[in-house]
Amino acid sequence: MPAKAWLINTARGAVVDEEALFNALNSEKLAGAALDVFESEPYAPISSKKDLRKLENVIMTPHISSSTTEACQRMAERCLANISYAEATEYHKMDLLNPEVKTKK
């Protein structure tokens, strides 16, 4: 990444090596970071000497990036739709992570 780039992580904490990120930010090899997820939640620094909270070029939020009004509305709508599909035994329309569970007794 170019030195003027900002790293943004709203996916999973384990995607980013926090020690390498600290080193890159501290040595100005990276302009900044915006983080909503961390390897350890709530955030716990790898060591007191490598605490991302002490860097001025880091923005941290407490794992809330998906908590927009629109996202919460969509999740509620999908939940209700899944309940309706289950009641109608229209399992094929449901958001199932493991569809094979519907056939287990």
C-alpha cells in the first residue's frame, strides 16, 4: 500500500496483523487506519508499547460499523421473512447457513 493510504477494517479482526499495522503507522509507511474490529474485543493492545490507541493516525470504533438504521431495518425484515418462510415450510427461501439442519429430526 502507498504511504498515503489508510487501512480500513470492518470485516474481522484477524484479517489485520495489529503489530505490523502499529509498526507501519508508527514509521509513517501507512498514513492511517480506521478500525471497527480487533483481534481481541474489546480492544487489547499486543503490548503497552504497541497500543494503537496511542497513535494520532488511528480511528477506532467499538464494532458498530454495521449498526446503521438501514442495516438494522434490513436484518429485522429478513428475520421476519425467515419466520414466515419457516411457518409456510418454504425452507428453500430462507437464509440458512446450514440448510441440512431442516431435514434432521
